[in-house]
Amino acid sequence: MGNMWRRIFRGRQPTAPASRAQPAAVASTRTAPITPAARPAVPLAEIEDRFHRFVLGVPDSSAGEPSAFELATLKRLELLSTRFDMRSLPRLPTVLPQLLRALKNDKAGGGELARLIGRDPLMVGEIMRVTGSVHYRAAQPISSLQQAVVVLGQDGLRRVLTQHVMKPILQANAGALGHAAGEHLWHHAERCAHACAWLGRNNGCDAFEAYLAGIVCHTGDGAVVRLLDQLRPAGDTEPPSPGFLASCSGLAARLSLQVAQHWELPQRVIDALTECQTPATPAASPLGNALSVADLLAMAQLLVEHERLADTPDLGQGWPGVFAPSLVTRCQQDLQRNFPSA
């Protein structure tokens, strides 16, 4: 995927992630702040742009609006997206929708859950593998699926299903040429799901639905990568403009919604994906707002981990009227604790 994008957008090398320095003549006329911010805020649009460039492996651009070449590419993308066959997506295990419904019922017993899981051999193998790991290893060897389900508990089982069943599905969605992009998108999905569940606990959301929404919110990005692979335009151009990448992101968000509908995910998750296509507002649902904010927090966290941002930006004031600044800051701190930089 990286080679394909370099052919499409061959140009300048990436600029340093830190903010550009002002010319000396200009900087000298400004009064230095008395107490400079330790973590300067970064515009949300800039975080999104840097994230998409990181995922696709393309350099920065000083361009403004999309070029004529990019506008033509967007028209072709829109046309291809209307013909996108959802049946080409990796399938969900047939038992997964029933299992998700059962997991919403706190009274569901280990026997019932084991019976549903037992219908899918790959799912059985993954659960037995996880429960046999050092983290879950019990005093006595786990010898049955029902015992493994009990050891995991409902919360552990939900995490296994999302992390170990959804991960290969989401990565395969980007196609062979998008392997690197698929890996980056999965790392974002882990952080987004974590942040969405954290915010959701403070926002009255169902914890599992919040986690699931964070996992699937960028499934459409993989589909867009596949569509771009089909186009393979010839010729050397400048790196993609911010407007072009923003339009690709909007298309990916619409495809993410279609994917969720195709997979028959819970209605509140589908509603949140719909709302996430526009900025968070007080009028949106609790899960929609949690997902919108978690998406940006996860982008910033991943960029910091890969040194695409100089330091964790202060995003506490990013969503006034939606989340209290202190809550957003605490969520950022929780992400840093759970996903520390290498």
C-alpha cells in the first residue's frame, strides 16, 4: 500500500511533526507568554490530517483545496463506492450476532455461552488459546470450553471476541496491498474502543456497545484503501491535499456505517456511527458523543506513540458543552497509561 501511495503522491519528504517555527523577524516582534503551556492544543482537523497521512504513509502537503486531479479521483471513488459489494467483506462468524445478544444478558450462564461458541471451531480455538495463556492460566489445566468461558467471565469474553475475532476481519478488509494501513487502523481501533468505553462509563452508555463502536468505527477506511488500489492512477503529483484526505475520510465514514448495517450490529452502535460523521454536539446521543471524542483522542495517542506529534496535545477544551475538560484530560491520561509510547 505504501508503494502504491508513493506512486500516486510522490513528492516532498514529511515535514517534522512539531509546529513550524516562525521566521525570526516575525518571532522577535511577539511578546513571549509568561507561562507557556506545557502541552499546547492542536487543532482537531490537524490531528485528523496527520493521522490519515500516517495510516497511508504519505507526506505532508502545503496545498489548500483539492487539485483537479484529486477532484477527478474523488468522483471515481464515489462512483466505485456506490457499487461496492458488501458481500466482498470478510464475514462475521455466523454465531457472533447471537452471542453478542446473549452477552448483553447478565443472566446468561456459562453453559449457554459455551453452546453458542461451540458452533464456530475457530472461535473455540481462539478462546481456548487465550485462556491457556499465562494471564489466564488457572491452578488446574482448563479442559473444557465451558470452563474456559467461566474463567474469562463475560467481560473477558467480550474482549476476546472483539480483539481476537474482529481483528483479522478488520485487517483483511484493507486488502493485501493495505497491510500496513490495516495494522495502523487496528492499533487505532484498540485505543478508540478503550477510550469510548472509558467515556461511556461516565456518560451512561452500555460498556460493551461503547467498546464495539470504537472497534468498528473505521472499518470503511479499509474499504477505501481497496478502492484506491483499484484506481492506480499514473503520473507523479504533489502529496495529497488536506481537502482530498478529508473527503476520503468522509467517504470511509459512510462506508463504515454501511458495514455496520450489513453486519447487523446493535442499533445504538449504528446510530453512533451515523452521528460520528458530524462533530459532537450536546444534541447527539451519549454513545455518539463518546465515539466522536474517543476517535480523536485515539488518533492523537497513536500519533504521539509514533512520534508524529511532539507531545500529547491538551484536548480538554475540544468539546465544550459535550464533555467536561477535566473528563477529557483524564481519558487522555488513561490512554497514556494503557498504551505507553515505546
